[in-house]
Amino acid sequence: MTGRRLSLILALFIFFSANAQAAGTIPVVVKLLPGANLSLISSLLGGTVIDTLPGANTYLLRLPTLPLLTFTLKLLGVDWLELDRGIQLPANPPLSLLGVPGGSADDWYKQQPSLQLVHSGNAQAYSTGRGVMIADINSSVDYGHPALTGHLTAGYDFVSGRPTDVTALNDDQSSAGFLDDDQSSAGFLDDDQSSAGFLDGAGIHLLDDQSSAGFLDNGAGSKSHGTFVAGILAVVAPESTIMPLRAFDDAGNSDLFTLAKAIRYAKQQGATVINMSFGTLTDAKVLKDAIDYAKAANIVLVASAGNNNTSSMQYPAAYSGVLAVAATDLTDTKASFSNFGSYIFVDAPGVHIISSVPSGKYGIANGTSFSAPIVAGMAALIRSLHFSGVSTTISESTVPIDWRNPAYHDKLGRGRVDLLDAVH
């Protein structure tokens, strides 16, 4: 080390030490250049190293203040630095529970109208997703649910191992709206006689509001998200393997660093499809780096477009190479809540979707979170047949729906997916 550089570092040490507070409270993600000294940089910033992304030269630090001397940090070997922002699932999603007669098949909901519309069952005559591992980054999953038996592999719990002394800063879209339709059980199906008829014909009914409220009040709201998404993957690609990666806690909280860690883990464990039914308005370097890492391995990345009825970019859906999925209803009309815009890749049903919920139960809900796993399952069906060209096959097999959505022309991507056409 040259005398000039050593003098500079000593001067910086004095400067940062004089301006550092006694205790660090700000979670910051730092990526270092090759050869940079993590211990030295952490000491200069008055911080504590909390976590690391293996092989990425990226670290989570707790700092007393957010450094502003960007050029100076570059001299020390800091590539970039950003806040570790939090992402939160809604605490009480309006998911309605279903009363299912005893003796019903565990996967009875595979015949629901939304999956019939995209020809999910017919597609399975040609592919069932055998040999493909789908990683789902989500909240906890009920491993004992009958609908998921035989479909899950050992995943990973990033929540239980997450450092407890760092609280991520709230994101500006903290309630990104994964189940953001405000309809209660009362009148939930009044506008959809097809779904109502399907349930009636199977002897299945909506439980009353009190039953649903009690279930959600017991903390199942945020927890149900992972089980619900896994249930969709299980019936769309029944012979694929689902790897649940728990990145959201039972209160629905996660952060950018944890999500990036989960994406990288999925790649390292051999997943070839990753479903991401979450989103944030924050364009974060740590999240984009993880996406690029997975893309380089030819992993199919699928993400929900968001439920705020806006064209504002939601990430990771808006990143290049990610298949952003908007939600439609049974008439191929954009769901009232669904985001739209130039970054949408395709559309899939997201209104009155039926799937599994914790404690062996079933429910019905709305959201682009549930459109995304239909496409992720579709990707598994295609990848089981041929490894390359999955996104092209998906886009070339869609049903045009712009004519049904004149107000959203060119803002709903290639169209609504058709699973049979993609594999036949």
C-alpha cells in the first residue's frame, strides 16, 4: 500500500470515527470490488457486518449513519452501497375459505374454471413438468397439506436464520397488495357465475364471514400466501418438484437482502424455474444482481406484476428477462386490480383462484400473485420437454386479448397464456 493511500485511509478513519454514532441502526447493503478489505471498510464506517451473500462479495452491514462520500468509498473498494429496504405482505388478505365435502380429492380444485380456461388439464397429456424444480420464494408452506403431499422438496427457511438485530427500512410500497381485492365473502362470486357454478356443482361453498375472519385473525393471512401459491404450482405442473423458500415471516415481512439471498440459493440448489409472487417499487441493485445471476444460468424467472392498477414499474417483474405476469378474469378482461404497462410479458387468470391454505383447508382469492404461478407451472411443463426457448414458447402460444381491453392496448404483453398450445 502506498504512503499516499495509507494517509488517505487514516484521514478517512478519523473522519468517519468523528461522525459515527455509538450504535448502528441503519441496514445497508454493500458490494465490494475484488481485493477490498471488508473489515477495514466496516471499521471506517463504524458498522457491523450482519450477513453475506456467498460468492457475491456483497454484505449486509448495520451502520450508524448513511455514508455520503461516494467517491471516497470507491477509493476504498466499495462498488455500491444502498439501503436494505423492507417488503411486506398484507397482514389480513381478503381470502375466503371454502367448505369442502369429505371424500373430495386432494387436488379437486384443478378443474376450476380459471385453469380450464388456460387448458391446464389438457396440457398434462403432453407434459407434467417431470424433472423440473420450481423454487417459490414466499411465506411459510404447510408441508402437511394433502394437496401438497409428494410435490415438495426440502426448501430453506431464511426467516429463522435471519439476523434479529437489523430491521429493514419500510419500503414505499409496504403493502404491495398480493391479495388486494377488497371483496369479502359476501357477494364474492356474484359477478362470476362460472366460478359459483363450479363450486355449487362440487358441493363446495364459501364459509361465512365469521369463519373466515377467525381463521385470518389467528395469523393465517400472511402465512397462507406460500401455501396458496404452492397449491397452484402443484396442480399446474404435478410432476415437477416445488422447493419452498421461506423469505417472508408470519407477519408478512421480508427485505431486499433476504430476497436476493433466496434467489441465489434457488440457483445454487438446481432450480430451473423461480416463481416470485412479490414486488416492490424499489429498483434495488442487490435484487437486480441476484436476478442477473439467475438469468445467466438460463433459469426461467416469473414474477407478479402487482395489484395496484397502475403502470408504475414493480420489481423484480420489471427487470429485463423476468416474465412479468398481469391478471385477467374469465372473460380475458384485465382484472380491476392488476398492474399493466410496457413491462408486462403475458397475462394469466388471477380472479377467484382456488388453492390450498394452511391446516389442510382450501380458499379462493384474487391477485397477480396467483397469476404468476400459473405461468411458472407452464414454464415447468415446457422445460420438461426442452431446456431452451421457454419464454419464446410461452409468448408464441398466447391468446390475443387486446381487443377485449381497448383501454390497455399494448399494455398487457403478448396475451393470455394457453398451456395446451405451448406443449402440444
